[in-house]
Amino acid sequence: MTALDSARPRPRAFWGDARFFLGILLIAASIAGVWFVVSAARQSVPVFAATRTIVPGDAVAADDVRLVEVALGQVGEAYLTAEALDEGLVATRTVAEGELVPQSAVDAASTAATTTVVVHSAVEVPSSVAAGSVVEVWEAPLLEHGGYDVPRILVADATVVAVTSDDSMIGGGAASLELVIPRADVAAVLEAMADESALSVVPTAGAAR
């Protein structure tokens, strides 16, 4: 062995290199992350699905929903659970039959900002109007000489609960409609009915929520 050979530093073993251990840690973390994501995606949780079409203002009780097991991953908390159902809830938007019930679609009954009224349509109701449809209520005020004034929007955003044919009204296609309306519009609707205004229901663009 020459003096030059003895002065040359010996190469370090690869397992003594910090970069080697750092690489191992990164690989392990990556594997653990993938395992966690796959495991979370496969894990099912019990959430509620609607057994009927629920419209805004409806009380949401045990008979209106059923528990289903679905794999929702980390978004499971966004849906209605059994614990929340016991608090006394009403719907704040339409939930179609079979749809999972989001937490955002219900609220405490004490804070409800809507109520239900029944109005009689003076004209034929379109066949597309059914439970869950979003409609406008138009009013044509009754004039002194018996005619009607120019129609105007009375309620800009109402949701249909039910439609019933009204054979007692003249004009065959007329109907009674149970509607969910904002509480702020109740006085105007009651006043229009008391004044015998002609009320009409018109579906908005996108007939259901």
C-alpha cells in the first residue's frame, strides 16, 4: 500500500448516508398515506336517505328517512346522522326521495323561516308542477268594476308540497296548491286571498330544487 492510498478517505457505506434513511422515511410515509386514503374510502358509515320527497318547511322525522351504509370517506360528516335527527328538524331545501340528506338541508324547527299556505289557482296548473317544484305566485288584483288589474309577482320563490284538483272552481284545470313560502310573504298572500285577487302559479326555470 502506498502513502497515497493510505491518505485517500475510505468511501462510507451507503447505510451510513443520511440521505439513504431520509429516502426510506419518505417511501414509508408515502405508503402509509396511500393506505390511509384507501382505508378511509372503503370504510362505510350509516347516514340517512329520504324515504319521500321532502320540501322546505317539512318536519323531518324518523318515518321520513332510512339508514343506509355508504362509503363517503371524509365527507361523511356532511350528512344527517341519527344524533342530529333527535333534535327536531325541518327541511330548508327540497330533498328528493332516495337522496342522502345533507346536514345543510335541515335546520332546527325553532329557526324556520318558512311556513305553509294553501292557494287556489285561477288558471290551469302546468303538468310539470308537482311536489318539490319551485314556482312563482302571481296576483291579479280584483278591480271595483269586476275586472282584474295587471298581474304581478306576489311570491317570487315558493315550493310545492302538493297539488289537488279543485272541481269546485270554474275552469276545469284549476287546482289548490299547498305551498311553502317565506314567512315574510304570508301577510301579502293572506291579504290577496281576502281581497279575492286572482292567483296563478308559474313554474320557475328548473322546476324542482
